[in-house]
Amino acid sequence: MVEELAQADDAVAACVDAATWALAEHELIAALDAAHRLQQRLADTTLALVRELDGRGTARAQGASSTAVWLRDRLRLTVPAARRLVDLATALDTGNPGVRQALTNADITLDQARVIADTVTTVHTAAGPEAADKAVGVLVDWAGQFDPTLLRKLGTRILDHVAPDIADAAAALQADAARTTHDRHLTISEQTSGRLRLTGTLDAETAGLLRAAIDPLTAPSGPDDQRSPGQRRHDALADLCRLSLRTGELPEHGGEPAQIVVTTSYDRLVRRLDTGTPDTGTPDTGTPDAGVLDTGTLDTGLRLTPETVRRLACDATILPAVLGGNGQPLDVGRQRRLITGPLRRALVLRDRGCAFPGCDRPPRWCDAHHIHHWADGGPTCLANAVLLCGHHHRHLHHSDWTVHLANDGHPKFTPPAWLDPEQLPRRNHYHRRR
């Protein structure tokens, strides 16, 4: 297969610099159709490879928490895109051979294959395998006329075509509910300037809960409220988060209560709060990072303006993580076995999240790991600790990966020889800010 794909790659490469301007219009259209057909067949090959790698557990053997995360680093995909590949590969391999054959024949596109696989699964649950096989044929025919969005809408009425004798729609509703429960997700993507983009799909119950909680907070505050509906929903979500933090009933994360941690310079924070001294932008003497520390940084790594820091510092749900003149955390706590309290907060400030290479899990999902095991005499201190998510914490204990702190005080991980014969140390680049 590798040789065949290499030959296909050479053939495609030969077309890259082709003089498309010299082709007649009908040749351009024929070339476009051929390229599109080849793209779908390559997609089918990719899905087969993904399914085999997933089944073998290759991703976990190499230290990734899932095949989707491994694909993100290997193919430079987003995690949602990688997860869709894994889900579709599994669906086509386990119960939809007709859909896979249609993709192999380039009769449908990858997006249409996702829609058909979802719909056929629902039909199979509601009406059995015979109706599901009929649904594949009908949907593949429709795919020749309709794009994925219209195909999904038409798929909601597929039972009328393949199983009209089913009078009770309860089974179909139940199957559809099961699918929506499986498809539920929420993706939080970091953008520039510390912003986050929320995307996802809520099941019916969660959608109702969100509506009930957020709708009362989205009403205009008065006749002079100039916020758009989208801005009001944004602000309502912020209010919900503040209310949740103030209840004190949220679970702890790594021994710490649910709270916002804001990092800033102690001297500047006190001067601004107590005396109202304006920000001149002049760095403190002897503080290399003072220009950076004029702003605030959340424990998630997001940057805040000085005005926001001053406002948050007055909130009971905010825990200030104060840095001294050399930019290092003050008072990392006394030595003990458990890395909690100020020591854990210092660890979060340093690692920003799971420090294992390629992992983007935030601090609140992480455990504190002793580099030199405490049971073997290792001290409980910042120089002997690293932040790891649950998966990578277990993986480090049961694999040949090793970790040490580099000269700059940040962790480096050395892979086992079977994975990298040169055993070049690796770092996590998702959380590093400076």
C-alpha cells in the first residue's frame, strides 16, 4: 500500500504545475471531477488506516490519550476534525459496509458519508437491518442530488420510504435521542487576544437547562441597553459562571477549590488598588518581566488588561497568585507528600497545564507528579514536581518515558528508544507563554 500511495503521490504532484490555462473548458470540468473522485477514494483509504491504527491502540502506546489527539499532532488537525475521522471510521467499519462501498466508488463525499452513517444507524435501531440496508440505497441515490445539509434534513423522513409500516414513531424518536446523546459535545478553542470560541451540540435536555438558566439573564437591562442579542447571551453566560463559583459547591480540582487565579505583580497591584497610581507603562527596576506583569494572567494562560485585574481583585471568587520581583511565585509552601495549596498553585503557574508533549489539557484536569518519587525519598517541592493529566500521569508511571527539569526550570520528556532511537527530549508547546 505504501508503494501504491507513493506512486499516486507522484502522479498528483505531476499535476500541480500543469498549465490549466491551456485546457479547454470541458477538460477543466473533467479534471475537476476526476480530482474530486480521487479525493473521496483517498478519504476512504484514510478512514481504513485510521480504523486499523485505532484498533491496534497505536496512539496510547505512543503516549497520546486518544487516537484523535494522536491524529491532531501527526496530521496537524484540530481535535474535532480528528475525532470525526475516528468516529466515521468506526461507524463505516462496524455496521455500514454499503456506505463505505459508496465512498470507495466516489458516489458520495466524506461529509455525505457522515450524514448517511448517522441516519442509517437510527434506522437500524428503529426498524432493523433490512430497513437499514434499504435506507443506504435511498440515501446514496439522494446524495447524487443533495448536499450534506439537505441530505440530513431528508434523512429525518427516511422511515416513510423504507419502513412505512411502522406506525409508532416512538422507536424512531428513541433511536434519534440515542444518537444525539452520543453526538453531544462542547469544544472550547483558544483564539488570539485571550478569546475563546465555543462550538458544540447540546442534547435536548441540556438545551432546555441552558435556555432556562440563560434566558432570564439575556433581557435588555433597560431602554439604553445597546448590546446585541449575541452580546447579551455572552454576558449572561459570564453571569452564570460567576453564580456557580460563588455557590462553593463545585468540585475541587487537584485539591484546589473552583476559582479564578490571576497572576500579577504584587507591588503594582497594591499601588494601583491603594493609591490609584496610574499605569505609566514604566517597568519596575530589577524586574525583567515587569512590562508583561503589568497585565494579569489567568491560570488558563489567558491575558487580562490591568483594568480587568483591578476589577477581579475585588471579587471573592478570585485568588491572586502574586509574583515577586524576579517573576517567581512567592511562598510555595512547606514540604509534604501532597502537592496542594500554594505549592500546587506555583506548579500551575509554571506548567500551565499537562506538561506531557502534545497534551493540551488544562490545569484543573491535572495531577501533580513527583519526578523523583516521594516513596523513594523524593522531596515535595517545585523542583521535583510536574503537572500531568490523569492519562499521562498513569502513562509515565507504566512506560519508559522519563521527565526532568531543564536549565530554564521547565520540564522535558525523553521518549523510550523504541519510539525514538535518538531519544531526543521533547517539550509541551501548547501551554508555554514565554
